[in-house]
Amino acid sequence: MASISEKVVVPRKYLCRRVGSPIVIDGSLSDPGWASLAWSENFEDITGDPKLKPRFRTRVKMGWDDEYFYVGAKMEEPHVWGTITEKNAVMFEDNDFEVFIDPDCDGLNYYEFEINALGSIWELSLPKPYGEGGVPILGCNLPGLKSAVQVVGSLNDPSDEDEGWSVEIAFPWAELAKYNKNRATPPEPGDIWKVNFSRVQWKHEVVDGRYVRIPPHGTPLAESLNPEEQQHPEDNWVWSPQGAVNMHLPLRWGEVEFR
């Protein structure tokens, strides 16, 4: 079982601006609505340790309108692969991109979304963090959610090198409202939500012309979904460093202000 060292971190901040028209969700970030939105800082190691610089660049944009909270991400990746096709499987067993949202900033009753390069998704929520005894509510799907992936290169083809993959997600306000007690949803200008993003990145090898994760899928690594009860051979790169190998410290997430 991995020990988890912690240090004090300062949450990153992002000014999330309204878009003029709905963004088309196709995975490409080519919709004109993205053009005026700022990129985030490059992701760092989840611990914030500058010695653990990510091997590949990751960054995000955020925007909103009356119907959706939009998230777009670009990930450099010379070898894009994925294996999981089942919805609501444990997606971080593959390389994936993850979103964590706590609208009322209380560290409780928060939402998590994960997606791999095949476009397979996992949605869950927690009434409180694992470390406080939280038990995840699995498959808590937002019916109006939209998501898409685009691969720049080839998928599951070790014979070439790729540029990477990108993700677009539209989270419907109407279905995020249940995580936002006694506050306006959509948010009012000036409202702040706790949000963070994680990229899980596994090393791999090529065996018989296909990608094989290191360690291979099926290797026992976790006693539960609680990160404090897991081994961590994978890399975890995040927007706002957590100071620990644990995304489930929501009070340490970044701050997104809506304008």
C-alpha cells in the first residue's frame, strides 16, 4: 500500500467566461466558441513536486452559457491507446481524463467524471471524501451530458507516433444543481466553484503488435476506490496540485470564478 505524503498547496484559479453561442461537442475544440477562452496552466504532478515534471503537456479551457458548463482539454500523447469500452467501468485502469466538481465548495456531495481515449465514460459522486468514510454512488449519470474525444493520429496502433488526443464535455446545469445546495445554478457572475482535473497516465510496452499497460490490466493494485488504499504505479497529472496522491481532497481543488 502506498504511503501518501502531503504538503500545503495554493489552489489555482481560472476565470470562466460566458460563450456567445452553444459549443458543438465533437472532441476537436475547433468550435469558434473556444477561441476567446483562455488556456489553463500546464498540468503538474498531483503532489506539486517540481522534480516530477509530467512527460506530456496537458491543459484545459472552460466556458459556460445558460445550459452548460463546458470543458475542453488537449493532451500531448505519442501513443494513444485505450481498452475499456463499457460505460461506468473503472476508467482510470486506462489512461484517462477526469473532472471533479464541487459547486457549493463544502467538500461534500461532489461529482466526478472520467473518460478514456475510446470515449468511454464513468460518472460517480461522493457524499463525502473516501478518507472521511465516503462511499461512492456509482453510475450517477447526468442524462443531458455531452462528451466526445478526438485522436490526432491513430488509436491503438503502435506502428506510428501520434500527436495526442482532446476531449470536450458539456455538463448540464439542470443536472448539476443537485450538487449545489441553496445556490444559483447556472451560477451568477462572481460565483466560485471548486473544480479540478486529473490525467492518469500509465507506462506501456508493445507486445505482439499491441499496447500492454505496465503493470498489465488485471494486476491487483487496489483494495478499494479509496486512493489511500491503492498502489500508484501510474502518473497522476493535475491542473491544481493536491499536495498528496489523492484527488479526493476537494477543499484543495482549484477555484473557478464565473463571469
